[in-house]
Amino acid sequence: MLHENATLVDVKHEVLLKVAKAAFDGELDQAELRIPYEIIPGPNPTFRCCVYKEREVIRERISLAKNREPLTGAPCHNTVQIIPAACEGCPITRYVVTDNCQKCMVKKCQESCNFGAITMFRDKAHIDPQKCRECGKCHTACPYNAIADLMRPCKKSCPVDAIGMDENMHVRIDDEKCIRCGACIKDCPFGAISDSSRMVEVIEYLLSEQSVYAMVAPAGEGTFGEDISMESLRNGLKEIGFKGMFEVALGADYVAHEESLEWDEVHKEGRKMTTSCCPAFVHMINRHFPELKDCVSTTISPMAATARMIRAMDENAVCIFIGPCIAKKSEAGQAQHLHGESADLVLTFEELRAMLQARDITLKPTEYKCQQGSIYGKNFAKSGGVSKAITEAMKENGSKEEFRILSCNGAAECKKALLMLRAGKLPEDFIEGMICTGGCVNGPGVVKPQAQTAASRVKALSEADARTIEGSMAEQNNLVFSMHKSE
């Protein structure tokens, strides 16, 4: 049951928690009908116009928790999905005349409009929403800043213009443009956009006889509290049913080593290159800058490297990535061309928290004794961390080459760098692209905002030893697996 001060985070967690508990108990089909009534008992509404609408929002969230589209029930192709019942409340008209309007004699707003949408009423100007084409010229022309730009938060946040409106002015996502970054999910104030979940499938794996391994992203350091180490997570994951847990920071070390070799070779050939760790950044290139595809590193991501490493130890392993990124769900799903080349499924930290709580498992402070990745691999989670790791790997490899690296922090910087690269005007040799501002630590699937976990992360990283990238890899007994993408 939700209280009146519950936030979107609370609503999502409550749905994931009840779905996880029902899945673990083997009664999800029966529970699916009662969960909306358990969360929204009524009779009075708390958030919306009526309890029936509130329950419908919960039902549609349950569909997403089962990786089903709310309207059709079909498996989700794009992990970023609209919750139709929740999509309302945003202004239909983007440009609105405010009380700042002086009804001036110059009438620059009216003169700037090419569609005849602006007329003068007795007190102020008026914009006809039926004629307005949202070009923004009136907003720019008004000397009093009296015309407000009320672009929908979801549309405003999308870096690739993948969000539009249907004939009823409800949100629609263009799957061919969407890069799965989740910015719209974070910015929609009504929770009308969310990510689909493969959590139920993960639970089914855990209840089976198969060997299921967890792979925790470097962003996990400090995510669950100041005293919760990676060892704490390892113990909690084993308790929930995973056979073992590996730090993806170890896979990041492999990536840093391999990309340092690749960068060295590309630089000698006079070519420029981008990183391939951030799947949303790779989506941006593939979908919006296809002529730059050959510039993307062929080295696999840390998630894929860790999965391949685990399968080199246990060929029948089921590999589950756990992190803050929803674009990783796409990388492990529709973007995976061959079975076994990356993780099998992906969970966010939000989904993991719900699964732990569903089994009454509390993560306990534990001394960090089993470090697997170097500090360089751990810092892949931050913007600029990949560049620093690759630079360190080059030093360890004895490379004497000097490179100019552009670390792009956020989608806007990534887009600008790619535009310059396409135009042949990029001065740097290599681009590190991170679509989430700040890096993975600020991804859409985190448990708490980055500012609340920053101190915990600093403390966690201070406990890491000084092992090198090469030293980290050497501990894996010379495992053999490919570090490059399949054709």
C-alpha cells in the first residue's frame, strides 16, 4: 500500500517488489490480478483522479515488470516503454502567453508567426493551439519574455528527438531513433515512461538447476550504502540463489588492455576511434551517425568481457549483469547477434533491491577481501574513467604513443563530438562517449541519486588495493576468450 507522500520511485519499487515475491513463490499469474488492489486499496484516490486510473497504472507497470507491452501484451522490443494510463498532465500547448504580456504596439510575436496562430485579445496576446506549429519564433521575438516554452519534459530530455505525440497528444517513441538512454524515464514527472524488466526470467533461472552468475557493474561501489562492500553484495547474491558473483571492473580491465592495443594500431594508421563501452553511445552512432560506424572500437564492452570470461570457466553458465544502465538491456537482448557473446539478461539496481527484499535478504556490512578489478576498472563507472584506464594500460604495455583524447560527459557533448568527427574537424584522436552525465553512476537504474551515493563510493574505492590492470588480468589463470565483437 502506498502513502500520500509516495514518489515515483516508491511506486515502481512497490510493483517490482510484489512481482518479484510472487515470481519467487511461483504464483505470479494469480497474484497479477490482486496486486493492483493491494497497492491501491481505495476507496479514495491518492495520486490521480480516481482509484480505477491508479490501479490501471499499476496493471500496466506489472506488464512492464514481466517484459510485456502494456497495450498489446507482446514482448517488449524497446526497453523504453510508454505507460499509457499515466501519460497525462503535461501542457498540450507548448508555447503559452503569460501574464507578462503587455499587449505592446510592436506586436513582434504576431509578426514572427508564419501560421497566423497569434491574435490580440483585450488583455494580452493569444496563441491558437490548432494553428501553432511550435516553431518557437514568437518565444524568441517577444521583448518581455512573456511567451513561455512549456516543452514536455520527456521530449526536452531526449537527445535524439525520438519522442513525438500521436493524434491525441499522447507520447510516442520512435524505436528507430531511440538510443535507450533512459533520459525520458528520469525526467517524466508523471512516471509515464519506464523500462521493461527481465526480472521474472532471472528469477526463473535462479529457481532452476542451472548455474547462474551475477556480474555487478563498477557503479555498484557505494550504491547500497557506505558500509555495503562488493563482498556484501556477493554474499547477498549467493543467498538469493546465484552461484557466484564477479565484478565487471575485472572485465573493464580486459577492455582497457585490449582497447589500448587497438588504439595504438588505429593511431599509427592515422584514423580516429570512439569507445564502445556505453551502449547508448553506440546506439547514437549506429542510428544517427551511421557513416561513423567504422570508427567504433571493435573491443567488446566490460559486461560482455566478464560474461565471456565466466563462460571460459563454465561453458553452461547463465550470466546476469546488474547495474544502473537500461541500455545494457538492449545490448544483452536485441543487439546480441550470437548466443553467449554477452550477458544473458540484465537487471538494474532497482530490480535487484526488489528481489532482495522479496526474499527478506538484508545486505550486511562485510570486509572487502575478494577484490577482482583494479581501481582503473572500477572507475569505468565515471565519465573520463575509461580514458584514464586505457592511458594506464598503454603505460603498462610500454607504448610511447601520445594521444589526444576527448572525454564526452553527457549526450550533448557526445553529439557535438560526433558532429565534429563527421565533419572532419575533430582535433582529438579518440572519443570516450558517456551518454549519462557523470557516467554510469548517474544512470536511470540507480537506487539513489548520484549526489547521495558520492561519499559512499569514495569510501568504497579508498579500500581498493593498488593492483595494476595487467596484474588484475594475470590472476585469471590465462583464460582464453575473444575480446572482439562478432561480425
